[in-house]
Amino acid sequence: MDAHSRCAWAQNDPLMREYHDTEWGVPQRDARTLWENLMLEGFQAGLSWQVILHKRAAFRAAFEGFDPRKVARFGAGDVERLLADTGIVRSRAKIEATIRGARIFNEMQAGGDDFSDYCWSFVAGKPLRGEGTASQSALSVTVSKDLKRRGFKFVGPTIVYAWMQAVGLLNDHAATCFRCAPVSALAARRN
């Protein structure tokens, strides 16, 4: 064990600790990666992030690297293939929501609505300080409603809040965490 003080959820599992230390809360600007994280957060619904993180490599293999162009072409046979894949969460509704999410992502991109720009528009392009112990906020409710309006599924306010934390739209590291830098320092690390 090292001497770093971390957010409580990242204390015990080595993979969770690595994820916390290198990814969680770091501002992500890549549209495809933002979409992948949103889809994975949807798979988390009713489960823990630890389960999803331990299955992330299998998810990436099953969903062809979360390439939205490829996933959007998935059909009934792919759904059945994914339902038989023991490496991922086998939920028909979540699998179909991911395929639908890929189609929406592609429609947005083709229509000139870059997914990254769209995501970052909710925080005026800069990470906000989160509420630390919250599971949702007025902002996550707003983002959730807009994602649902566009047709995304498994994007309730709690899922959206967790996603916003994960991709750095919110800096929600605990005040005692070594990663709790000012939001400007987090943005500079990613660039």
C-alpha cells in the first residue's frame, strides 16, 4: 500500500485504485471515449462500478472497441451473441440501449453536433467542482433529461452524475484525496 490518501471507494481493490489514480475525474475530451463511458455507466445500473471495471476489457472486445460506427450496425444476431457472452453484463435492455446509443451518437456527429462539444456545453467547457457525496444534482437531472430527449436509455440522473464524475466534467475527489486538485490543474493534465 502506498502513502496516498484517496477517495474512500478506491482504497481496497488494486484495479479500482489504478482507475482512480489515472482516469477517474480527469477531463476527457474525446467524443468516442465520452460515449463509451456513458454506455458503461448504463451497464452499471443496479450493479457496482467495480463489477463493470473488472469486465471492461471484455466489454471492449464484445462491442468492437466501442466504435460507434461498428456498434450501430449490430443486429439481432449480435444481440444474441452478446447475451451469450459471459464476460459482460448480459442484459438485453442494456445491450439494445448501447446499440441505440451508437446510432444516436452517429446521428449527432453527422448532424454537426459533436458529442464532446455537446457534453462539455453543460459545464461551459470547464470542469466544475462536484458535491463530493452527492449521487445526483440539478445539473445531472438536466443532462439526463436532454440525453433521454435524444433517445438515450439508462441515463437517469444518478448514472449521469457518476458519468460526469468519471469523465471529469465534475471534479468530485474527496477534499482529503491526493487527486483533489483545483479544476484548472486537472484540465491542464489532460491537455
